[in-house]
Amino acid sequence: MRVERDQLGVVEIADDLAYGAQTARAVLNFPISRSRLKDEPEFVRALAMVKQAAARANLELGVLAPEKAQVITAITDQIIAGQHHDHFVVDLIQGGAGTSSNMNANEVIANLGLRAMGHGFGEYRYLHPNDDVNHSQSTNDVYPTAIRLALLHRARALTTALEVLALAFRNKATEFAGITKVGRTQLQDAVPMSLGTEFAAFAATLADSVRQITAASEGLRVINLGGTAIGDGILAPEGYRARAIAALSEISGFDLTGADDLFAAGYDQGALVQFSAALKSAALRMSKIASDLRLLSSGPRAGLGEIILPPVQAGSSIMPGKVNPVIPEMVNQVAYAVVGNDVTVTMAAEAGELQLNAMEPVMLCRLLESLSLMENAANTFRTRCVDGIVADADRCRALFEGSLALATRLSLDLGYDRTSALVYRAKREGIGLVPALVTEPDLPGDLVANLTGTVQRKSA
């Protein structure tokens, strides 16, 4: 064990742990969730990127010794590459507006840097977590900047998963293009359509969700780095902000810009609210599609049964042969979780007081969870369900021929009132609209052929 001291007293830390006193206290104070910083590698990398950008700016301005800047850069490069993450042990949910996370990064970088310089952990007179690693910074600009970087990285993975899922639906749309079926509104027979058209609409909805998430991500590129504690840039030298943001853009690969008003950016989390809303919208759309697939595959004998979902597991411990739509059901539940996370983000954003929002940790936690759930759900939805969907063309045809879905098209020839009378007669007699139409007097002989032929051509 080694002994470290902070303003609250003495803390004992195991010799092989690279964090320091503030991190150790945070571990004791916040045993809250099952998620720690090391469980979110993109956020750990984001913190390291911010620290490296700050070191570069401080070196250029002559406020950080070259040896210290060099070792900070070397250690953060290693963290960005995925090393040393086990030392990032603070719970994601924490009080202090992210100070524990920031200090976890500062202490780990300092101690690993000390070892690289030939010193022992805790010998901070040679490289200090606050005076050197955190130079020209505050938690209040480091932490929200790192949040945005992590979300930008994770958003890329989600949009890719949604794009591939949309492509899977487009492929099915092509495969099912020639299958005529009943289109339904309010769960009632409406007008003819093709199964391919239905699946193409699913693809279009997902593609629009990608556009919405991408647009919302643009707001995350605006950061408050350089504002330090409340937006006035206290303790940051002149020229630091521009240099740090330029360095961070280069390191992260994102084109980042500074907020117009750093005081507002210190407490306003509107960009996170908009991003969360885009995730919620995409999750709800995936859920709607999943619910439609459950309906279309229902039965298989006593429901719609127009499509067959791949059987991925047995559906009952008591009903032999039963297979449930478990993958779409999973997608539904992910959507419910994302909606709940959006509520948390919304309320936490409202909780900003005066010059700071102290609730950013729970916003980060819930947004990262939503991104992870949605990415995993989209990939599983595609590979375990959509790719294996089979159309039951005979069932689609039988339901279509026995339905009243041609009524809307027929009203162009016979008018609304006469067509309505035909529909009611077909319902009373339990027959389809075409059989009812055939027995009607005074109708053009080619009306039925033209009517069904038009539908088939449009469906194709």
C-alpha cells in the first residue's frame, strides 16, 4: 500500500493502482450502478483526448514544460489505444458534475506518467494531476466536452447499424415486390398494396431516422472547452481555447467548434436533449416495425400469417411446437427503455442551476445505454429476424381475394354509394368483393379484369 494525502486527509491505496486519493474517495462514495468508466471505453478515450489536446495547447503557449507535455501525450496515446482502462474505476453515476471522472483521468495519467519518468506512483511533485494534467482546465469544460466526443463516436456505430438494417428491409422489399396483399388502416381492410411496398416503407423510415440522428449529432460538435469553471476561462492563458479546440479536432477526427457563449454552454444541455430525442424517435420507429412484423406473422393459422419469421427458439414450456416472435419483442422492450432514458435526460437537462448543470453524469449514463441498446437491437433484429423472413404468398393471395380491399379503386367506376352497397352485401353474404361484383347487373364486362389487372400491375 502507499499513502496519499488530499485536503480531507490520508488515503491508503494499493501500490499497483494508478489512480489517487480523489478517485479512491469517489469509489467509496458512489457504489451506485453496475457501470464504471472502464465499462465505457469511448468515454475513457474521450477524456484522454481532451487531456492530450490541453497538453498540446499548454505546450504551445509555454505554460507546461516540454517534458511534462511529452509524457502526458504519450500516456494519453496509450489510453486512446485502449490501454490502462482498468484504472478508470469511478461509477458513471456520481455527484459533483463529473469531478470524480475528471480526477480519475488526471490521477491515472499523472501516475502512469510518473512511472514513465522513472518515479513512483504518488510522487506528484514531478507531475501533478491538477497542476499539470488538468492545467488550464476545469471539470466543467472537460467533462461535457468528453461526453460529446463519446456520443459522437457511438452515434457512428448506431447509424451504421440502422443503415444496414434498412438495407435488409430494402432487400426484402425487392424480394416481395410481386406479392399482392391487403393494406390495412386501423387494423381494418383498406386498399390493395404489395408486400414489397410494405417492407420498402420500413426501410425508408429507418433511413429517415439515420438522417435525424446525424442532424442531432451536429449539435454535439459545439463544445465549451476553454470556458473552465463557469465560462470566463479563468486560469486558462490567452489563446488556449482556440489551440485546444484545434488540437482536439485533430485528435478526435471530428470538426469541433467553440460555443458562441461559454457561460450559456456551461449549463445548457439542449444539444443532449435533441440528441436523446432523435434516439427516442428512432427507437419508436424500430418498435413500430417490430410490432408490425409480429402482426403480419401472427397465427400462424389463426392470425394474419402473411410472413414467416425465422424460428430462433422454442416458444413455450407447455405448448409444444409454439414459436414466438421473440426478436421483435426484444426490439419493443429496447424502445421502452430508450423512452425512459429520454425522460431522464430531459429532466436532468432542466436541472441546470445558475452557471452549471450538475446532473450531466446521469445524462451520459442514460445516453450511452440508449446507444448501446439500440445498436445491439438493430444488429440482432437484422441477423436473427429480418434477413430470414419468408413471405407466405398463398396466404397473402387468399386474404386479398377474400377481402373488400378493391372497394376504393372500384368507387372510381361505380361511385361511392353503389360501391358501399356492394361492400355491405359482400359482408352479409360472407364473400369477397369480386364474387359480389360478378353477379351485379348492368356492369361493363371487362370491369373485373381491368380492376384486378390494375392492382397487379401497381403491386409489381
